[in-house]
Amino acid sequence: MQEALLAYHNRYSASLDRSEKEGTGRIFFKLANTFAPKKTANLHSLYHYFRVLDDAVDEADTVLPVKKIILSEKSGLDRGEFTTLQEEYLRGAFLEHPQAKRSILTQHLSAIMDIFITDLNIRYYQEPLNTSQLRFRNIRSLWPLVATFSLGWGNRNPRLTPNFSKLLSAWGTYDNIRDLEEDLNYGLILISQEDIKKFELKFTDRQQLPIDQLQHYYDSQRIYTSMDLMKNASAIFNIGLPFWMAAVGYMYFQTRPLKLSKPLMIRDTTTFQVPLDAINQNREFNALLYQ
């Protein structure tokens, strides 16, 4: 299983390294090196570890092997027995904290793994979430990430306020519609059941995406998402983050509407792809749900 994870690591690392040198990611890590240089290497490794897992969850051709990997990595975290890759990427981040903070960090990282499992289930069963479930998924996927970096660089466990929850929900929606074509091409439907019905979206394996309907959906979502991001961006200053980190976050959220100002461009050759093992569901996968 570790060999499979290392294969995913090698597959996604090059593109990840490029993304960290561009845009807001470049600014974030440059400021991190300025304000907390001794902690940046460990947090960078942690970020790298989870981004590789995230890409595997979203893009792997088959779901079951990735789910086995995620469950194994989560089990290692929960038991305090690091896997091979966790030894390499996570141990430094853990050792710089006292035991009480390590326990909090474990909870946040384990919560991220739970969202990976949620997304794998969506890909496997092809059953989208309803509106409230998708909102919860968006908040749950991003809050542990914010808290982890706050603990790492600022040694603070932040507070999840109502306004920041709204910001996280909008941030999650932004990520979902920004990656719409890519996610659907891998069979990941991060669109609510209600919106699928409202915009008459139909996703059939190996069939072209419904471009016109998706354009209407995107145009609707980008307006509300842009408003929510700008309206709630200041909430990031009230959750206990180090000021420099909150300032970078505020700048990020204020500039996202510019990214959404461009129309949705979907290639007419892009198809909806159900993962290979989702076509023939089996008992082994179902058993994994309850481990």
C-alpha cells in the first residue's frame, strides 16, 4: 500500500511544486519564511503531503486503492503510529508541539482524511450531496486546514466563528466551481442534488458534459460566491490567526471574484468519467465504509 502511495506522490509532486511557486501560494510561503522561518519547512512538508493525497483522491482512475491508502494513513494518525510517508512529511510538524497541541493537530488532520473519504464515496457511488451536506463538506474540508497552519505557524488553535463559517462555505464553493470541468472529468460531482435538478444537469459515463447547463449553473454560483467572499473576508481577522497570515488570507478572498469574472470555458471534447471500479461495485469497498 505504501508503494502505491509513493507512486501517487511521484505522479503529483512536479505539478504541486509548480503551483507553490505561483500566485497566492508563492506570496504565502514567502511571508511564512519571513515571519516564521524555523517552522516553514515542517509546515511545507505537511502541506505537500496532503496536497498529494488530495490529488490522488480527485484524479485516480480507480477509487478503491486510494480509499485503502486514505484509511491506512488515517489509522496511522489516529493510533499515533506513523506510516512511512508520515514519518517523512509529518513527524517534524508534530515534534515541535507539546503533547496537548499534538492531540489537537491529530484531530484536525484526521478530519481532513474524513473529507477525502467523502469525496471518494461521491466518485464511487455517483451520489451527490444535498445542499446542507455540501455546505458542511466545504466547511469541514477547509477549517482543519486553516487550523493546522495556525497551530503550525502561530502556535494558536483558532476559533470557528459564524461569519468565518460563511466564508469557508463560499471558499469551498469557489474551489468547486473553479475546478468544475476537471472534477467532472474524473467523476467527482461537487454540485448539490438540488442544483442538479434545478439546472437540469445530466452526467452520463463517457458522455460529453452538458456545457450550456453547466454555464448557467456556473454563472449563478459565481455571482453569489463572489458576494459572499467579499462580504465575509474580514472574518479571517477575528478567529485568532497571526496577523500576517490573516492579511494574506484576506487578500486571497478579496481577489477571488476576479478569477470568477471570466466565463466558464469547457472544452467540447471533455467527457464525464466514472472511475473504473465504480462501474462494478463490490463487497470489499462496502466493507471499508465501516472500518
